[in-house]
Amino acid sequence: MQVSDGFQKQIEGYGLTTAQIYYRLPDHLSVVQEFIWQEYDVFPKFPILKKFLAFWEEEIEGPLHSVTVAHQRLIKPSEMRNVDGEYLIH
């Protein structure tokens, strides 16, 4: 059985991170747009989010206005337990 990448990351301590990114339009700097980014990342350093924001600043013309981050670990150590057996019900 193959485990999904998302589940594997959760087991390794990653949590679901959502960033609400506000940026200015390059041609109309007074206009602010919103972009929602979501990925598994590690609290509190957020290396994947920082890499994405560095890419944004280097490659995307819309300058960043502000970033709001929410993070939640979906699987916590207290929720993990071993299964002793498997029962099939017909």
C-alpha cells in the first residue's frame, strides 16, 4: 500500500499552512489583490513558505503588501496508536 505525500509529511511533523498574501498590481500600485497559498510546512520557521515568498519577490512583478499565516498540525503525536489486528466484516 502506498502512502500519500501529504500523509507522509504530516507524520514527519508538517502541518497545513495557509498564507493570505496581499500584493499590489504592478501597473496600479494603489490596487491590492489577494492570493491564497496552501501547503504542508513546519512551524515556526516555515521554510517552504519562505522559499515561495522569495520566489515571488524575485520572479513576480506584483510587490507584496502583507502576508497573514495560519498553521495547524493535523496529526498530533497523541493521536497516533498502533493497530494490533485487522478485522474483515462481510
